[in-house]
Amino acid sequence: MQFDDDARLDTSEVQDVRGRRLPGGRATVGGGLAGLIALILGLFLGVGPDQLGLSSGDGQPTATESSLAQVQQTCRTGQDANVRDDCRMVAVVNSVQDFWNQEFERRGGTYTRSPTVFFTGQVATACGAATSAVGPFYCPGDQKVYLDLGFFRELRTKFGAQGGPFAQAYVVAHEYGHHVQDLMGTLNRSQDGLMGANSNAVRVELQADCYAGVWAHHATTTPDESTGRPLITDLTAADIRDGMDAAAAVGDDRIQERYQGQVTPETWTHGSAEQRQAWFYRGYRTGDMAQCDTFR
């Protein structure tokens, strides 16, 4: 996965609050078993921690010796994105949102840009306070994506994914798939409280995987809105395999087998490894969001 070295990154689409803490050091999810359970249940849920019963507190982050505006200072060009993880995520956010903005416009709609918030440890959101144990998530209450970059290490060490730059990009694109669902009014279908292999919760997650694939299909042809050239210049078959590997690693069956020793489809919320790979690849192969109707 390669970015145009000369492209200018739009850091306004990322809010960097790494190094900050909630007042009093408060956290809603502790370590140990509670944190692990939260990670398993919350991983890629697509909605905020309030949906997991993890909300508490209404404080806003308070700066300590924080990394205020790290990305604004260090992530300026595509060359930075080619060498730094945080800058790569800025570039992916730019590319994903440029695509969806143009796709909505092509379809006669209006896309509302959503910031990604980089945090460490814990963060306050319109969906409640959460810790890194929840994993990456989208909060419809403030229409923001929340991401602790340390999750990518967890993806390899706890879930057995191969990793790689495009595995990281897949995670971000999946969360923006939930933003697209929010704008289109389909995200709320997952909030009926039901679980299982055929539940709406699973269908919403698989559709977000498909939308991530649609973006990947167009990633090297979507013009950057500042330069007119694609921000992503190269996406290889190996990159796509890394993305598919990451999708499989966070399948419900893989997670349950690893942490429970058995697979219980009646409690699924995200879909199996095979389903997640299949829907991501369907989006990637067709490049057509109309092919992502997981509710039929």
C-alpha cells in the first residue's frame, strides 16, 4: 500500500487526543477479564460503548502532558503516511472520505464528513466513556470514529492477524462503513438487541465489511480533492490478502474458538470469518455499494 509522496494530508479530519485522560483518571472498562470481555463484545461493533452497557460519566478529556495536535505537526504529506502509522491512518481517512463524498454526490446525495479521534487508554464520547478495551468503534451520537492505534498490535497478538498497512486500513474503512450506514438510516437496524447468525446486528457488520471492500476497489482511482490525483497510488494483491486475513481474524467463530473453546452462533454479533471475508471481497470485486445489501 503506497501513498503519493507529494499529496497534502488533510489533518482536519483527525482529532488527536492521545496522551489525555478523563477527569480523575476514570475508566469505564477495567483490565483483566472485564476488559477482555469488553474487547470481544465491542470489537468492530459499529456503535458506541453505550450499546454494550459500558457508558458512565460525562467528563471530557483533560490534557496531561499530552500529544496535542501530533498529527497536525507531523503528518503533512503522503511521504509521511508511507513511514508513520498515525499519518497512514490520516491518509486512509482522507481517501475513504473522498471516495464516499464523491459516491454520494454521484448518487444525488450529500455525504457528511466524520472525524476520526485518536486516543490512548480512554476517551469520552457522545455514546459514553470508553477504554481501549472496547476496540475501534463508531459513535452515531457525535458521528465520529474512535481509534486507539495500539489496537493494531492487539489485532496481531490477540487475534492472530498477519497485520500490515492494509489490515489497518480495512479497520478504518469498516468503521466508516458504519458512518455511511448512519447517513443512510440503516445503522439503527442493529439496535434491536438481538444476536445470532441471522440477526440484524450481523447483517449491519457484514454490510460495513462490504462497504470497506467497495472503497478498496476504488482506492487507487479516487482523486484526492486537493491534488486531483489518487492519494493511494498502489494497492497490491498481497494488501488485499492482509485485509481479508484481518476480516477473518475478527470473525465471531474465530474469537469464540480462541477465548471460549467453542463456537456458539446464537450469540454472534459480527458474522463468521468466512462471511466477513466473503462480504469484504464482494465489495472489492464489484466496487458497487448496491451489491452490499446484506438484509436481502
